[in-house]
Amino acid sequence: MKLGIRQFVISMLAALVAIAIVIYLANNAAAVGRMPLSLRALGLSAAIIAAMVAVYPLNALFSGKPGPYLLFVCIPSVVPGLVYYLLLLPQQAGEGLVATQLRSELISERSSNGFVEVGFNYPIFTPTITITNRELFTREVNVFLRITDSNNEENLFRAVRSRIPGVSLSVESTVQGMLSENAGFVFLPIAIPPVRTVEGKVVFIISNLNDGTTFSDALGRAYQASFELRDPATAALLYQFQLNHM
């Protein structure tokens, strides 16, 4: 099949549009999850139509018949995306968040292997957690660690944030700067796309205890130790789950 220059250019442009939309949807799940369902369906439909336009010259059955091709091929091809976003996804979605702890790791100056060498004795507790968003839209959460001893005295720790107010150097900003180069760590607020699970290491600076050994002992003596997921805007408690001792 011989392609004219104009037809070839249109096909290439359509293919680029389809690829660009698919890459954006795949790499920006949290941003896409904030959009209305109809807009998400429209984005996927645009990618499908662009792909159909790109391969139009290869369809000998509709050669020279762009009208019928649009009517009988392009338009029906967007139906699955509409069905998924407007019918199937709402049925799959539930309510709220679910989280669990998978592993516990501790970084101190004596065991950091160069990770944390900033001249302070605070241990860095980096538990690996998973958070599942069962809802239709992206949720953002802050993660806290609450330790309650037998005297009912509490220590509350907030995980390290991605953006730290102020311009002066702090322990939090120093740790965030060093650990943010590692893709395994996540910082507050954590965005969880709809009907997705996010896994990563949250970072707690245990600033009111002396070292890693003391922190481990404190966990052993704790009456209760748990993680809390809270709304960044309202501080409302969204989910709570127990810490697995180290």
C-alpha cells in the first residue's frame, strides 16, 4: 500500500499523540486519579482514537473511506474505556485505606554505612509499609508513629516530609536530602492513586531517644506502638495499624 506524504505525516503525528497520552496516564497515576471519571475516560478514549488514526493507512478494508472508518472502527474502539471508567471501576472501588508494615530497618551513626553521617546520635527508623487506596480518587496521607508506654505516656513521631518549611538547615531537611536520592524511600504527604497500592520506606527521626539500641529497647517496653495515617489538611485519623517489633 502506497502512502502519500500527507497521510504519512498524519499517521506519525497521531501515533506520537497516542504514545504521549499513554505515557502520561501511566506515569502520573496520582494526578490522573484526581480527575473526574469522565475526564479519565476521555483521556483514554483520545489515546485510542489517535492510535486508530495512526494505523488507518494499514487497513485495506477502509482505504479511501475515512468516514466509515471513523464510524465503524474508531468510535466503537472507545467503548471499552468508557465502560471501564464509568461502570467497572466504580464497582471495583471500596471505601477507605488499608495499610500494613512489611519490614523494619534502623539507621544509626554506628550502622549507617555512610547513609547518615551528619554528626548526630538520633536513630533513623525506616519501616517498609504498604498503603492501599480502595477509593475512586487519589488520597494523600501523612504517616505518624505513636508509642505508648506502660505509664500511658506517649511519644508521637511524624515521618519526614518532602517539603520542609523554612530555609535553615535542620535534621529533617538533612536526612530528607540524603535519603531522597534512593527511590525506595517515600516522604510526606504520600499520594496513593485510586484502587492502587503504594509501597515504600517511611523515615522517622527518633529525636528524643539516644541511639538505635535505646529505641529498640523502648519498643520492647512499649505498651502499644502503632502507625497512624492522617489527612494532611484536617489531621483526621484515616487508618491505624500496629507496628511489628524489630
